[in-house]
Amino acid sequence: MPTTRLFAGFCAALVATTACHRQTSLDDHSSHIAVSPAGAASGSRSSALPASNVAAAARIAASPRRGEWVKIPFEPGSKDTVMAWIVYPATARAKAPVVVIVHDIGGLSTWARGVADQAAAEGFIGVSPDFTSRLRGTPSSAELPRDSAGKLMASVNSTERNRIISATAKYAMSRPTAEARYGVIGYCWGGGTVFMHAVNGGTSGFAGGVAFYGLPYMNGAVPVSDSLAKIKAPVMLFNGSKDTRISAAMPVVDSVMKSLGKTYTSQNYDGATHGFMRSQDDPKATRDLPEEAANRAATNDAWPKTIAFLKRNLGVR
């Protein structure tokens, strides 16, 4: 395909993807944050899984692993920095590979920091950068209100996303206890960002990505095959069937990835919502027991598969 046509297709797809994030109804993203009735306990009881939204703060506070805020240079010679939460594993291994966690459309949250801690529990250096860092001016560890973060996130384009992931990975891989290999996990907006990073090749050491309820560059309902053809690292996609937009796109994404000979698997969990790993079975104000059970079942299945994928591709035994 001529360069001009490829560029036009890329731009059209990027606009379509960005517009989709802007226009998606609140219901699609509300499942990231379950509102629990007073006194209701979270069902996130297993320490082998990431905590749910309600349980994340307590899990981080009780973690035996060392976590800290760091300011990462945006790129060599730049005065701009990216704020990130990094967690080191308590492991007998001399060195550990890195897992970058890309937060959802609501910005860097306590929940995303909890996923970084859970990655460290599995023997990785887990790090979650704040993609609004440069737009906020002075990087801060204060968690933004969801609406404020969402407005900023709309201005974080694909180039910025990839630079932030690469800068974060390079920083984490430069730590004395790190190996020079990294993988990426992303949720919602971050799931789409995982595909973007894979399409753009990442930086040295990139070994694969796991996208949760996020799609690659799309031209309407069709993935941009020219961009998917550039993917070299393995990719996984997980979704909840109640996210009908992504559910509808998954068969054609699967077909294109298969036709291109990519190392790719996906799973769509029946009855689970968009944001199922963050919601899990946290009770909402109006209870939906089948949905809570489906979210929990999806998390029980998807997280071990995520860890197995990362260990396999990052060389952890």
C-alpha cells in the first residue's frame, strides 16, 4: 500500500478510536468503579488476584512489597517527567523483568497501583505511570477525580502514550534488580494502548502485551490490518460480553490476526462487564448477583492466564 494511503488509513483509524472513547456512554465505563452500599464488603478476598476497586487501598497498605513514587524523565534531555508508582518483588531471583500497567480512561488510580503490586507479587517489577503527568504541569501523586482525569486523557495521543510506556519501561529496566525485558498490561483506554504499543514496536526489550477490553486501531467496525501487520510481539485480549462494542469487533480482530500469522489469543467472558477486573464482585448500589459472579469468574480465569503469558514471554520460571 502506498505510504500516503497507509498514513490516511492510520489517521482515520486513530480518529475513529479516539472518538469511540469520547462517545462511549457512561454505562460502558461506570463498571470500572462499583459503588458499594454502606457496610458492604468487597468480594476480593484472594491474595492471588488483583484487588477489586473497593479493596485496592487496603491491599496496598498491607503489601509486604516495597512500593514508591518516582519521577521518570520523559525522554533523554527533557525537563518533563512522568509520575509513576513502582513496586519491587520480594523474590529470591537476583533480577526480575518489568511489567508496565496502563491505567484506564479515569487516570492513574489506587486500583491500577494495586495491579502493579500484584504483578510484583508474581515476581515482576510492576510499574504504573500516570499518563496525565505532562498535562498536569508538575507531576503529582494525588489521584485526580475521574471526570478531571478523563478530560485530560482525551488529549493524550498515541505518540504520547507510546513514549510514556517506553520511558517507563526504560527507567524500570535500568534499576539494579531489573532484567532488560518488559511486558505491558492495559485496561479499557489502556487496553487499546497495549495494541498501539505493539503496533509501534515498543522499545528494546518489549516481549508482549495483554489488553483488557480495548481494541486496536479500527476503521469503523474493521481493524486496520496494515497496522496489525506491524505487530511482532505476542498479544492477548480479554473482554466481558456485556461490552457489546468490543464483543462485536472481536471475531474480525481474531480473524485478521490469525490471517497475519500473529501470536494472539482472546477470550470473551459470558455475562461479565467492561471493567470486570476492577469491579469483580464489589456490590453496586443496586445489586446484580449474576453480573458480580460473572465478573469474579472472569477475573479468576483471566489473571492466571495473564501471568502465565507474561512469565512465558518474559522468561520467568
